[in-house]
Amino acid sequence: MTLALAMGLGPSFATAMADGHPDWVPDPNRYMPFSMGWRWPAGFVMAAGAGLGAVGGILAMANGPWDITSPRFHFSGWACTEGGNAPQEIVYPTAAFDIGCDISTDRINWVPFDFAGSASFNMPAQNQGTWATANITLPKDAIFYLRPKLLIAEGQSYIGNYRIQKHRNEKMWGAADWTALQALMDADAPNTAALDQFYNTVGNASNSQLLLYGPDLMVGLGWDGRPIPIILNDSLVERQEIAASADARRNLGLWRRWLDEPDQKQGRLVGLIMGVPGSKAANELAGSGGTIATRRWAIIDEVKTLNGGKNCWTGVAAIEDGSNDNSATLSTWQNAIYSLTSTRFLGRYPGTKMLAVAMPGRTSVGTSLNFQTVAGQTIGSPWSTNLDTINDALRAGGGGRFADYIDAYAFTMDPANHGKFKGAESFPIGNVSGATTSSAAAKVTQPILPGARVNFETVPGTTYTTQIVLTCAPDGGGLYDVVLQGNMTLPDGAAVFGRTTEEGTHLALYGIMDVLRRWAQREKAKFYPVI
């Protein structure tokens, strides 16, 4: 008997699964997420500088694989923390601010958002948020554009969601007021210099690429019935890359790229991604007041009410959270995952099919090695002591909590070296052509993925210096011009390698591309049945 028949899903389900996916049953009147490019506001606050109280920009989003009508967009008056106490929703602007937004399918003709009959909304600081609608139809799989804007008093601090992606012609502008800001928008002007600092860098408001405020959750009508899993996650899903390496559909990281792949049998899927970088299972769906982490959930439940009791996801949840709960005490680490699953999530959404996620490991290396080799990596505690035990329990169902699992450990780590990442040595990319002295420009003999972190063998066999390649283009003479994120001195002939991990926790772009080849698209079958 097949698993599908054993679950009482009927012979038609079993037959369809053998050939690809079950028949999708459309429900075009159910509001569902439709894009993978949006994210919850998170990170830090930014103070509006002199003459820069009006901040706006342009974002290029990708629609899901069905036509969207009656789209609705949520805007929040708070942001999540990133790091130690994430995803607590306790990052607040210091004052109320006005918001507005336009949408377009061609970047020429713009449709204003409707905030309950107005083209703008005054967002009180710490407010749960508001919804806007737009009179537009978004064609399936197409790129659409958003022009969000805010206005806040100079010196006050505001929040944000998005790092613009310059290679996709996204922009960020600042001006003294909305009239001046609109002129920049209408002219599609260059980025405002004061807001265009530290591109493709993550940190805080003083040393990081700044965040553009805009809508978070986007839902619309027209759903064709395919699965939309809900994912409780940390940065291993939500952000492994920063900006410069995003794909043509705004996807960053492994999971968004994998879900968005238009596989011939399983199709392109949209996921409802709930977490932010640094999220812990122990913090998710918990707390109140100064530790609250339930506001995002209240927003998706507003859509449930709009849908007459049907969620804006389809009955399957993946619990990817857990890596940031690591502990030398096995039970502490394990119980953080189990309590989120059994008590808080299933207590709120009973009957959900739960998927465990076996977690990738973490390693460290000496500075000069820069993850060049597998042999140079060290596995420290508790990854060397507790991870295998916890992952084995997750694969076995977590004491009956999980119906199935996704083995992120198996397809992330080097299959030939337990607990370690593949080294950059596995991905040679030619050589430097011509010496460079303290320059961000260089020539190489082979193309490099834009936005990728690479290692340069600056001292043969001993020293590997790392840098991010922002752009790479053929020079017309058989070589390639690259622009680096920072200045480097490179010897002629230095070997170049694609780095697989940023720092022994997150995958770098060459690692992501490798893992995408190893994570079978047939695993999308685990997101059924659709409810």
C-alpha cells in the first residue's frame, strides 16, 4: 500500500504523486501570499538626517505562478529584532510617520495604493499596522514594481524591511518632503548618496546598507490550489545573502530559490516565511509586552478572518528554527524546538502536518584559511556533541510531533566529510590576470557569479584572502572585469575559488548553488495534502 493510500488520500492522489504532484483544486476567492520577495520589517532603526525626512525607493518583486487580482498589502509600525532575542517585535520608530506606495507592472504607469479611501496613512509608532489595496492585476510569474515612501520628522528614527538590489535597478531616495521625493521617483534618479552607503553589508545603522521601509505580507486572489507551506525559520532560510547576489526574481538564500524553482513535475511554489535572521525557536510565538513575538501571527490570522476561517497557507508547516537555540545541554536545545512545535504552534493551529528540519552544522577555521579546505575546518561544541542526536530524533519524528522531515543537514554539509562544509577548493574559478595594487577592480580568466564571495590565493598554498565580487562582465578580449566590494592587492595568476560558506554557519553563493543541485525538487511533495 502506498503512503498516500495509507493516509486515506485516495487512489487519484497516489497516481498523481507518481507522475508529479496531486491535482490542484483552485480557490480563486481565497487570499493567499503571491510573492517570495517580501520580508517582515527587521533589524535596526535609522535616524532621518537633515533634509532627508522623506525616504522612498523602488523595489522589483516577482509574482507567483498564478494571476493575482485584488492584492492587499500590510504595513507595520514595528520591526523584529535580529540576533539574540529574535524574532521579538520590539524595534520601534520614535514617532508616527506617514506612508504611501504605488505599484506598476511596467515601471512606467503607476497605480496608487488605497489606504481605506486615502492615498496615505499616518502610522503611529508601535502600531500593529494597516492594510492597503491596489486596483491592479498582476500577471503570473511577472515582475512588478513597488514605490514605497515614508515621511517622518528630521531626527526621528524609522524602521525598514528591504536592502535594495542595484543589479536589479532597485533604488533608494531621500528628500526634505514628499514633493521633492516624488520628483526623484518620477525621474528614476540615481540613489541619494547619503542613503547609499555600505552596499551589500550587514551590521547596524552606522555600518550597514540601510533599510527601505515598505509593505510586508502581500496577499491576493486567484490562487490555483498549489501548496503554500508556512515556514518557521531563522537566517538559514530568510537571509543567507544580502543584496548583490539576488537572482532575477529577488530571491536570496537557499529556501526561497528552491521553492521558486519552476520544476516540471512539482512546479514553482510560494512559501509563507515567518522568521528573520537570528530567530530562536524558544522566542517564536511567545512573550508579551517587551518580549512579544506574536504580531506577525496576528497579521496572518487577519487574513484567515478575511478568508472566512481558511488560513493563508495550506496545512503544512516546516519548523526550520532551532540552530540558534543550540546548547551544551541536549534537553534545553531539543525542548526549544519541541515546545514551539507542540505547545505554541499546534496549540494555535491544531491539525497542521508538521515537518521537522534536520539542522546543518557549524564549523570554524583559522583566518588565513578562509574555509578554503575541508581539512582546515573544526567542529566545536555543541555541534560536535549534540547535533547528531537532535537531528536523529527529528528524523525519527520527534516523539510523534512530526509527520515527515526535510534533511537540510544532508544536502548542506559535505557528504564525504561529516559535519563540515565543502571547501572552496571544490570550486576553482580560474585565475587573476595581471597584478592589482589596492584596487577594487581586477581581471580574471573565468566568469564569477555576481555577488559571490570568493577566495584569492594570495600566497600559494598558505594564504587565501576573501572578497565579494559585486559585478562581473566580459571585457571583449577573452577576460572578465570584476568589481570587488573592497580594495585588494592581488598577484598576477592568483587562483580564484568560489567560497561555499560565509563564516561556517551560512552558505555563500557557490555553496547555495551546489546545495540547490543536491536538494531534489521532489521533496516539494512533502507539502501535501493541501488544506
